[in-house]
Amino acid sequence: MKKLILFSGLLFLLFGCNSADKSESQSEIQLSITNTIKTLPLPIGVGHFNHAFQSVEDQYLLFFDYKSFQVLIYSKADGSLIKTIQLEQEGPNGIGKFVAGFFAKSLDEIYLTAGTNTLFKIDGNGKILQKIQMDTGDLEKDGVSLFSNIFTIANDGIYFAAFPLVFEWTSLSPEELTKIPNLLKFDSLAGSFTPVSYFPEEFVGNNLNKAIFPILSLGPDQEPVINLNFRNLYQVKNGEVQAHSAAHSEFPEEPTTSSMSNMFEDMNEIMKMINNVDIYTDLFYLPEQELLVRVAKFEDIPESTADATFLASQWGLVFLDTDYKKVGEITLEPNQYNGQYIFGTNEGIWISTDHPENPELSEDFMRFQLIEVNR
């Protein structure tokens, strides 16, 4: 709910099979990449990349296409397109021209953040049910920036990612960063924010020349999970933050840092550190398999920063059980997958094969391949 590809824009707004065999021997679960394919038809004008994506109610897949301003609703079972919701930009149900974040609690309860810190709740027809203007004045006084595009609806409320209110975070000391929250709980009735979690010392270290953005997901009990580019995940349980080791064995133990003394001296270096080094991206909970899947994107730097369809060539997956114990991992064949779109069914785990270099890419449909799980 939660995409790294949006970070580049936010910076400006702020001011293989062989690999599978290798990983199986290290796993408590056995992972088999099959030849089974599921396709989802694409409406005219909708592409494969850069959508918000979510599995909802264990039956549906939702994609929000930022370009066409549509919510696409698919059946998990057969991949059929059930419905599209065309959002309005103007009028009584208009949400403006810029949507930042997307989260669906159900097919008839969808949340969007848009404009300047505005939270919308809409129904399954795009009708606005609630509009909340979030006052961030007190946060700003404390040097905290609300990441309104990264939010989730947990079992006990609405949570937003937070960040220091500076463009050049290397201007802070590590000690200063550990005093800044990375997770806020929003009280929609009072219109106030409460800090829940702060940047952990073990992640901050003594070098801030790295990506420090928090990503949010939901765990098995619908609790918030903070997913930093670090070996650990941070689960919020009963108001306490618990760290869980969730590293891919081919990734470094510590976050990748820039070789420059200050990466903010070069915009290309900033973008590389945010998007193109070894970095953990999404976290998906798949209730059908009782597994969490953490996505690892291997370093891959585009030839041109203007390439909007660039996608990293290689992805890895880390598998955790419902107690956040690592039970397996896999490294996928290069140029064959898109780790941004993953969902589960009783059959196994489905991962997108829509990569720009994959010869099976079709403009007519999205394509998913089945990974079977054996315990």
C-alpha cells in the first residue's frame, strides 16, 4: 500500500529455477515454481506498472491505476475483471487531480489520501462517504513530516508513516533521527496524531547516507508492521514494538550506504540510494498460506533516470510464519518477475511475471505464475 517508486516524487514534494533449488535446501518450507499461469485482463489504456495493489477479503485483487484514476477489481479465483470504479477529480465526489495513497478495507470501504493531507473514504461506486482534512501543524512544530501516501487501516485505527521534516536528512545526527517517529496513529475524531514507533538505533547506525523511508503493511492479526530497508521487521503488538529478523541471505546485514560523504551533493546518487541499491520493498500477508512474504529487490541501476518503465531485473522473497519466524527464502530468475504484485490462494503463491524484459509480457493482460508451498 506502500510503494518505493513514489518516493522520487515525494522527495520533491518535501521541499530463477536454479536459484529456487538453491534456496529450497535452506527452507523449512519447500517452494516449487510451477508452469501454472493466471491472467487478469487489462482494460484499454491501463498498463502493467506502478499501480497501488492490494488483496481484499480473501476473494478480490484491487489495483489503483494512478494514470487512468480507476480502481480495478478482479476475482482471485479466476482472474476475471469484476468491476472498475472511475474516480472523479471534480464535482461533489471529486478528490482532486493527485492521489497519494490507497487502502481498501473492503470493496465498499476504500481510503485515499489526496491533495494536501486530505483523507477520503469512498464506497464501491466512488461516492465520498467522509472527507478529513488532517492538520499537521503540531507535527511540523516537532520536526515531523507526515508521509500521507504511506498509510494502513489496522485493527485498532489508522496509521501513517512519518519522517523527519527535512529534505536533506544527512543534516541530522543519528541521535536526532532516533528521536523522530516513523509511525503515527491518527485519531480521526480528535484530528490528532500520536507517535507509536521511532527510528531504531540498530537501523540508524552512524551513517545516514542511505534510504531511511518506512513502509507500512499489516500482519496476521491486522497489526501494523514497519518495513525499513533493514534485516529486521518491526511489528506493533499491544502498543509495543517487536523486532523480527527477516533478512534474505544474499542481502547485506546492514543497509547499503553511499560511498559519498554526503549523497545529497548529487541528485543521481540520491535516486540510486532510494530506488536502485539492494533494498527491501513490500511485505504481503497471505492468510491462505499462513505466510508473510517479504520482497527483496536486488541492486540494478537504470541507464536513464527518465525510463518510467524500468524495473529491477532480480527479486528475492523471504517467507515468515505467523509468529514472524523465517521459514524459507527464494531468489527468482532475472528479468522474469515483478515483486510488487504478489497474492495467495489455497493453491499457493502467485507472483507477477510482468517484467519489461519478459518475452511473455502482453498488453492485453497481467500475468501471474504459481509457486507451490509444501511443508
